[in-house]
Amino acid sequence: MKIKKLWCALLTVVYLNSSLLPVYANTTEQLKAAEQEKTSVENQLQNASNHLSGLTNKKKELENYLLDLNNQLSSLSKSLEEVQIQASQKGQELDRLKASLERAKEDEERQYEDMKLRIQYMYEQSGASYVEILLASEDFVDFLNKADAINEISRYDREKLKDYKKTKEMIAKKEKEVEKEKEEIDLLAQEKTKKQEEIEAVVLKTDEKITEYKSQITDAEAKTSAYLANLEKQKKNIVNLKQRAENEAAAQAAAIKLAEEAARVSQKANKEKTSQEKPSQSSGAVKEETVAISQVHQQTEPIAVETPPAQEKSVEAETGTQEGTYLGKFKLTAYCGCAKCCGTANKPTASGLMPTSGHTVAMAGVPFGTKLKINGVVYTVEDRGTPYGHADIFMDTHQQALQFGLQYADVYQVN
């Protein structure tokens, strides 16, 4: 019967080892895929960061350009005001010149009319010509005086007419110059006004472009934040997968060691069974086998292949898959959320979630969220505190946890 138990334990260990190999390989593949996904997210984040940086630089360039345009507008507005002032001054000067020209024309016409009146008066009053006036002189001196008077009057009239004519020509010339200057100033004002309108149109388009870049920057920042959050998620996933892989590797190594030890003990038992030693010696060998098996269980407690008293189970039952993936017969205990069990009352589990009765179970060696079916109830691994092979079930009260005590049960991993 003891040999049968030994072989049963050996087959159980072999089965556990074979079931752990694909699980560990699957975790390794998941870890590899997660690292590839992390690299992809890092590349996406880098591209998004570069795009965001480019948009920010373009927005800054446009803002500087807009500032330069506003400075040009300000300078152009001041220059346009000065030109408009010059145009107004030239217009006023032109008005004055026109008024002066009109007065000069009036003076010329008045002088001409005065001269005609003097001549007419002389003829009407004297009834004689200048020659008769000269011939009527009393003596030569009187003749010269009359001749000088007549000559002076004529010279005065000629000079006056000449001056008025010259003044009129000068005013007319100045009027043309001022008109030309005013036309040039008006043309300059038109050019500056047109330039101002063009710059204002560019300012409007630049401002619209800046607004567009601001919208694109907001979208790029949102994408960058999403990539950062995804990257943090991938990092946490990789940490969990690495921990899971390490736990599975440790469990696999422990199972291999247990299998080797069980095989050694089995070989030793077979040799002693076939030997022709005395009964006393055989009894001692059986006792030594029992101690060896006990030592094996003590060294590999996380695997929990030990079958508790009065709860033996056949190998065929242990490898059944109707309930899920069979993990073995695990040690079961219970705990609650009080300070005696957890150190601090009502604190969250290691996974960050609050424990729930009939749902939460604590055990190392598997990732958080692993579903375990125990005594027909499906629990979720959300806490640590016990090694692999020892499931600690959460209860509502400390009294319930004490009443549960220490048990053993078949444990299945539910997909």
C-alpha cells in the first residue's frame, strides 16, 4: 500500500510538471508579446512626441511672424497718418496758392483797368495827345518835365503789369508743383492703405492658422497622454508577467526536484523490495521511505501534492479536466479583514481591490485575476500572503475564519 502511495505521488508530480510546462511557455509567449507591444507603444509615443514638438515649433514661428506683422501694421499706420497729414497740409497750401493766384489775377486786371482809366482821363480832359501836351510846353525845361512825367507814368504801368504777370506766373508754377506733390502724397497714401489691407489679410490668415495649430496641438497632446497611459499599462503588465513567469519557473523547478526525489525513493524502495534482507531490515527500509516522502513534502510544500489522511484520490480523478485545469490538492485556510488577520483592518488587497467573501482568495505563484474552483465555488486570486499550493479564502468575520480551520481540497484553474 505504501509503494502504491509512492507511485501515486510520483505520477502526480509528473503530471504537475507536464501541466506546468505549457503554462510557463504560454506566460513566456505573453511576456514576449507584451514587450513587443511595449516597444510598439514607445515608437508610437516617440512619433507622437515628435509630431507634437513640430506643431509647437510651427505655432511658435507663426506667433513670431504674427508679432512681426502687427509691428509692421503699427509702423505702417503711423506712416499713413503722417502721409495723410502731409496730404492735408499740401491741400491747404494748394488752396492758399489758388487764392493768391486769384488775387494776383484780380490785381493785374485792376491795374490794367486803372491804366486804361488814366489814359482815358488824360485824353478826355486834355483833348490832345501826348505830343500836343509836349508841344504846349512853355520852355524846354517844362517840355522835359512833361516828357518825364509821361514816361514815368508809362514806365510805372509797364512795371506794375510786368510784376503782376511775373507774380501770376510764379503762383501758377507753384500751384502746379503743389498739385504734383499732393498727387504723389495721395498716391503714397493709397499704396500704404493697400499695403495695410494686405497685411491685415495676412494677419487674419495667420491668426486662423495659429488657431488650427492650437487645435492640432490639443489633439496631439491627448494622443501623447493616451500613449503614455498605455505605456504605463504595458509596463505594469510586463512586471506582472515577469513575476508570474518567475513563480511558474520556481514551481516547475520545485516539481522537477520533487519528481527526481520521488524517483530516487521509488528506486530505493524497489531495490529493497526485491532484496533478500531480513524482515527487521525491510521494516526499517519502509520506515526510511516514509521519512523520505515526508522530507519531500516538507521541501516542496508550495506544490502541495500531499494527500491528507482519509482523503486519498486516484490518479485518474486527479487529472480530470471537467472542472478545469487540475492544479492539485491544496491546503486551505481562511482569513478576514480584521487587524488580527491583516495587521490593519479594512484595507485593500495586494491587487488594490477590496476583498469580498465568496470571491476573494489569496495565494502567490499565479497572476492576479486567476480563477480557482474550490469545492464547487469559483474564487478569484486578488491577494498574496501564502505560497503556491496554499489558498487562503476571505471570510466576512473572524469567527467564520476560525470555524473554517485547516482543510485540504482539489483545486482547479478555471479558464
